[in-house]
Amino acid sequence: MATASVAKQRTSVRVGVQKFGTFLSGMIMPNIGAFIAWGIITALFIKTGWLPVPELGGFGNSAAGTPNVGLVGPMITYLLPLLIAYTGGKKVYDVRGGVVGAIGTMGVIVGAGIPMFIGAMIMGPLGGWTMKKIDAIWHGKIRAGFEMLVNNFSAGIWGAILALFGFFGISPVVQSFSTAAGNFVQFLVHNGLLPLTSIFIEPAKVLFLNNAINHGVLTPLGIQQSLEQGKSILFLLEANPGPGAGLLLAYIFFGRGVAKASAPGALIIQFLGGIHEIYFPYVLMRPLLILGTIAGGMTGIATLAITNSGLVAPAAPGSIFAVIAQTSRDSYVGVILSVVLAATVSFLVSSLILRTTHHSDEVDLGEATSKMEEMKGKKSSVASALVGSGGTAVLTKPIQNIVFACDAGMGSSAMGATVLRNKIKAAGFPEVNVTNASIANLSDTYDVVVTHQDLTERARPATASAVHVSVDNFMNSPRYEEIVELVKSSNAGPGAEGSAAVAEPAAGAHAAQPADVGGKEVLLPESVILNGTATDRDSAIDEAGKLLLDRGAVDMGYIHAMHEREESVSTYMGSFLAIPHGTNAAKDHILHSGVSIVRYPEGIDWGGKQVKFVVGVAGINNEHLHILSSIAKIFTDKAQVAKLEQATSVEEVLDMFGKVNA
């Protein structure tokens, strides 16, 4: 059984930047509604807006001849920075810290004369932290009845001091920094270098360093640029949903297993919901795919620069709806084009990588999601969309029913169930019922559900109360030993029933049947070939399928379904064995039960694994399961596998299965 381990404390520079970015994000994100409100008012009422109104947009003069102040200027100059400062101070020292931080920020705002978002991010937390330290000096020393007087005056006096410090000390520094950063951005734009920022931004997103970049630099600079020009390209450097959408589209078309199956849902969450972190595990599974998102990001930025397009305010979250809502009136074509082209280029590059690199080294999506959460430093709020809610299952009763589920319920699951059943019986628990079933026939009546790792998410909805165990090797997975230990711990404790009676199979589960049903034998001599001619996986499936076809066990549609099944989830079992079979929907193509065996002495490549024995399976009413049981027993015994490799006649092979069955 797995043992608990103490996680090492993360002290890397990356983690420090992550924490800093998270803190910055914590000041910005609660106030996104105010940014959106300002963006809507700006898009509608400024001079170049959809509904120009001088009194609201802040242009032209009033009837008295004085310039119109409007809403746009005061909101961005005072409201937004003060909200940020208050939020930052409150994060450090509750409401008291927020109030003092906002007072100090007012000095920076007046001193600079420009929107002071960076100044607010400095003064807000600084005000809260310093107020907290000052209060600690006389904590517990104030005479009863004077607490309110001391607290109010200390906050007022210190707030006034911070406002002066902000006016004379902080505002010149921040103003210089903002000017320098703005000039640098203009340099990048004028020299066509802005797309190169994707080389840093896209990897930073996957490493959760984007908050520091986006909220610490891009948003403040974008706000200033938007105030001056009515829009800013900077709001879309990080928030463009195109690169992530292109990556997920590539997985939809060219991925495999659970990654392919979960990609459509992830695309909806990422593109429409704006939660970009949903696609990070897909990159972590194949780090080379970061090239796809970089290429997409560069394309999107270049499109925005060429079309002189931008947003009027931040798009948060990075949903296509938020992007369109914040698009400047003259930028819809450029912004939409930037998203579409970014997605297209990301899709093309990612597809090329998926098609030209080996899948055998692909990390399980669950592992990649765990890696993402480890880097993030906390559980992902959207991780359940990829790998389920998961968590450590708690068994409150003895284990009675274990099911091994696969797509069709007649090949992989039967083999796995046999191996598990033998191990659990050997451990002294014959009363535990180990069956197999197709995923389509599962019900929430099992204590433990065992599936191939690419099928676990399909099995979860129907068996929500069960413990789920994912394996990648049907014959000798180390997870089987964990299941045996789980049975021991749950069934040997107080309240466990010691009855040796075997429970009835649950609905949809299979049990072994006699060898000869209706006069038709499942395994015939002519269905065994000792020297197969195939040289790759697909031709081996054809060879094993043709043996079933020639004896009238299946029609041609079943062989097509065997290939379809293999593309979905590999039927490689371990111990040089693969058992290709059709999908659950292909059972109508089975005329009667049959099994074929093809041996490849030199071995063939099966998705990166070496296979020497290919067993084609087609079963009706479980008539084939006794043969699969024999095969499972042989291939979990290295000596038997070696003997099978050395067999010189078909009779020897049939005799081995007969002896095992006896």
C-alpha cells in the first residue's frame, strides 16, 4: 500500500514568483467587475465610442463652457486604483489595513497625475503591513475605554504620513517606471518585436507565473495606454484564448485515450469559460506542445499589431465572450482574426507534434494534472473536469464485489478479472466476487472498479461510490497487489464477514462457461498460427481477425471494430500479449464465439511495446471466457510463457490450454 510522505517545502525562485503573482492577482481579480464596468462605459460613451455622450465620456465642454469631466477619467484615475489598494491592504490586515492602504495610495495618485495601478499595488499592502506592525507596538497596553480613540487616530495619522510619502516618494519612482516600461513596449511595437513576448508568456502561463506578468505589468500599462489611445494590445498578450483552443483541438483530432476524450469538455471550459489552466496538463503531458501555443500566441499578437487592434479594458477571465465585450469599436475584425489565427497556428503546430512523436512516452493525464497542481501549489478548481474529483476513497464496509471493466467486456476485462481473482483467492479471500463487465453495463453496485487508465473517466459516472483503480498493464500491474492489500485491510477488520460463499455476479458481469456450446468449439486448431506474417500492429489485427472471419465466427464489420477499439484504448496486456477485440457496439457482428491465436517469434511493435502473441477474441454469452481464463493463467507464469514461445506444434499450444483448464 502507498505510504504517506512529507512534501518538500518549495523554496525555488519559480515558486516565489508564483506567490508574488498570486498576491498581485488577489488585488486585481476581486475588482474585475469594476474594470469591466469602466470598459463598458468607455466603449459606449467616449468620443469614438458607440454612443458618444460628452457628459459621460469626458470630452467637449458643458453649457457653462467648462470641460466635461465624465465618468471615464475619474473611474480610472481614482476608483480603480483605490479599490486595488484597499483590497491589497485588506489582504494583509483586514479592513483597517485596507483603509490605511487606500489613504496612502491617494498621495501617489495625486502626485503622479496618471492612473497609478502599480502605485496602488505597492501602497495598499504597504499600508496594511505597516499599520499591523504599529498596532503591535501598543497591543494590550491601551487603557480601557481609550481603544477606539487610539485606533482611529493612529490610523488617521499614519495614513496621512503614508499619503505624503506616496506623493513625494513613491509617485516619482512609479511614474518613471511606468514611463520606461511604456517606452519599451512602444519600442517592441514599432520594431515588430512584440510577438516575441509569447516566447516568455506562454511557458509562464503553464508554470503559473502569468499572474506576475499580467497583473503586475501588462494590465497597468494597458490601462494607461487605453486611457491615452482608447484601446491597448497589451490586454491580449496573455488573455488570448486562441493558443489554448488550438492545442485542445489538436488533442480532439489526434490525441488518444482519456486526453482525447476529455479535450472537448476542456475546450468548452477554456474557450467559453475563460479558465485557461484547464489546458495546462495537456502541455505537461507533452512539453514539446508548448511550441504550438508559442506559435499561436505570436501569430495572435502579430495580427493585432498589423491591424492596430486592441481591447479597451482587461478581459478577465480570458473567455471569448469577455474578449469580444471589451473589444474597441474599431478592432472587432482584428481581435476576432487574432483569436482565429492564433488557434489555427497552434492547432497546426500541435497536430504536427502529436502526429510525429511517439505516444508510448505520454504521461497519464491524471499524473500531468497532479504535476500542474503541484506547481500551482494548490488543488485546481477545474482539475475534476479532466481526472474527476478523485481523492482518497474511504471504505466503510468489507469488499464484496470487484469488477474489471473495459469497453466491450469480453477481452481485456476478462483477462484482468482472472488475474485479480487468482491473486485474491491466493490471499485467502475466496468470498470476494471478481467479475468483468463492459463499461456500458456498469452500475453503482461495486466496491472496487478496475479499468485501464484510458477508460477510468468513462467508468466513474456510473460507479461514483466505488473505489477506482487505474492500470496500464493487464497481466502484471503492481496495482493488483495494492487491491489485494485493500481487500485484506477491509475484510479482515471488525465487522468483516468471513463467509466463503461466493456472491452472485452483478448485472452485466460475466462468469466462465463450458468450452463447447451448441457443438461449436471456441478454439480450433485452424485458428492457431505459430508463425504469423504480420509486421506491425494493424496487420496483426487483420491476421487474427481473418482467422475468426474464415471460420465464420464474425463478419467483416467486426474486424473494422477491432481496429476502432485499438485506436481508442490499447489491448496490450503485458507479458508479450495483446488481445484485440471489437467494441461493445460491434457485438451484432459476432455470429458465434471464437478465439484465434497468432504467434510472432521475433515480436512486433504494438504502440511501443513488444508483442509475440496476438489473441483475437469474439464472444457471445461469455462462451469464450474459459479460454481467456486459461490464457491469463499462462501469461502470468513466466515458465509457461517461455514454454509457449518454444512450442513447435499447434497441438502443444492446445494441450497447454487444456492442461491449465483442467
